[in-house]
Amino acid sequence: MIPAVILSSFTMGLGVIRALGTMGVPIIVVHYDDRDMGYVSKYVTEHILAPHPEHSEEAFLDLLVELGNRLKGGVLIPTSDATLATVSRHKDELSQYYIVACTDWPITEQFLIKKHTYALAEAVGVPVPKTTVPQSVEEVEELGRSIEYPCLVKPTQSHRYYARFKTKMVEVKDLDHLRSTYLEAAEAGMEVMVQEFIPGKDADGVNYNSYFWDGQPVVEFTAAKVRNAPPIFGSPCVAMSQHVPEVIDQGRKLLQAMGYYGYSCTEFKKDARDGVYRLMEVNGRHNLSTLLAVRCGINFPWLQYRHLVCGEMPTPTDYRVGVYWIDPLRDIAYTIKYHRPEGYSPLQYLRPYFHPHVFAVFDLKDPKPFVRRVLNLAKRGGKTG
């Protein structure tokens, strides 16, 4: 069986490792982040420590070419935005050695650089938050005197911003904060957007997961977020499979406008003011909660692998609803830290743990990644980001 080469093995990569490993696919992991834990999974036959794909792009690509020559083929699957950006930009070269499981750069650029995503969505009628991309501190100050607070400062390239500031976005409450946040990003060489804050609870967030081909959705799966870590502005720590038909047409419309193909996860949030689901972002790689869809009967990494390797087109599949995906380390840690502004009762908080669920990392059949993650957290003083 042709091996899968998984690039990055944090939670997203671990989900892909397990989804393919349980199907008998040989797994090779190329990892570069000291937070990674998936490379110790029992399903991994070989793991390689690599240079950072953005900080040392040429060395990273040289490693992939050398590995490709040795393997004589394989399915190359980037599972982080940093690896996705590098692989997509150099897809033509890497396609000489691998079956590359990502979009071409003109498409990748549309969702990886968020200002392009919002502009395209607005152009095709997909609801988005009001967004401005200031080019100077003078523009920021002019904008800051007319917008409503709180508002958000969000990077146009979120993975680079997170690597630098360890946060996905900043909530700003006044003009002085807006100005200082903009200047901090500008000094780091990063472009940011000023965006209206969409009010609502964590549970108002929804994921539209799909596999597209020839401009059409082949397989679709929706899930609702339950809790984020940290609350409101963080990534999910609990999610639940659920039919959310309101986002399907909007997700289809945007991906078709992009010319997208393959797997993606498109995120929306319901606006508490009018009940409209507004676009948050498009992730053009497997997402944090990949194992939720697998647990519910749709193994997206396996469908992708079979399609790219064997030419077997996926078919629409029913899935189980009411199943939870839980990252308990982050769920518990951030609940203690923030005391959960949603005001859950103990029963509401514990419900996911007593209903059908799958854990993000912990698995008795594959325990080493969880042990590695705990050790990594201990080294980092318990920081779960």
C-alpha cells in the first residue's frame, strides 16, 4: 500500500494519522513543532524531524525531495497552515515525487490570506463580518473614530500571527488599544484586518466539512462547536456532530467560487443580532476535530486517500449526529482559568463526557501521543495553547 506522508503531527495531524493508520495505510510523519505528539503514534512507521517549513523553506523542501526519491511515491498531506503554504507554493515540483493532497497556490492563497477570503465571499453573496484592511496608522485612527467597539484585529495570515503572538486575534475596546495592536503587528511585518465583532456564544459556531471535486460537493458533514478554549476567541475544545442545513448552501457557494477541490472545513458563526450565519474562515486542510467525522461514519482522510491513489470517487454518506469530539486537557484547563462566561450548569458541562464521544488525543488503543502531550505541557509550564 502506498504510504501517506503526514506533514506536522499536532492534533490535526494526529487525527489524519489515526484515520489512515486504522485502515492499514503506512504512515510517515515529518514534524517540526516541539508541541507535536502524533509522531509517536503506534501507526507511524517512521518519523523525521524537519526544519520549519516557513523559517527554513529551502531546507524543508530539500528534505521532502530526498524522502520522495527514497519512497518512490506517496501521498503528501500537509496538516498545518505552515506546511500547506509551502507545499502548495511548490506543488508542481513536489508532484514529481508525490501525490500532493492540497490545492494549487492560486486557490490556496484565496483562503490562506483571509482578506481574499472575505472579499470573495462578499462578492458572491456569502454573509461576512464588516472587514477593513488598513494600510497605515493614519487609516487605523480614522477608522477607529467611526467603528463600534469592541471590534477585532485579525491577521490576514493567521498561522504566522499565532506563531508570533500566540493568539488568533485581539479584541480591542477603544482607539488607543486598536492603534497599539496595529502597530505591534506592523512592527512584526504582519498585515491585519479590523473586523466587527459578531456577538454570540461558542455554541453558535458551526463547521461545514466537505470533499469537493469538479466544482461539486461529494461528501458533506456539519458539526456545531460547543466550547472554545479560550472562550469566544479560541479554537474548539468540544464539538458535536449535528445537521446544520443553514450553512450548506453558503459553504457550497464560496468553495465553488474559489474553484476549490478536495477536503476543507469552512467555519461560520450565527450572529446573535439577526440569526444569520456569517463566514469566519476556510481551512484547506484537515481540521482539529477530524476524528469526529470518522467516529460518525465519514473518514475524510481515507476517502481522500482512496480517491487520489485509486481513483475511487467518494459517495454521499449519512452520518451519526449527537456525537461529541472532546479535547479534555484544554476543556478543563480553560474552564478553570476563565470560569466559563456561558454559565454552564455542572450537568451541561459534563454532558459531552457521558454521551458518545471521541477524544482529540487520548486513546487507550494508541496511548503514546497523549503521554507525549502531557510531557510537552509539563515542559511548557502547563500552557495548553
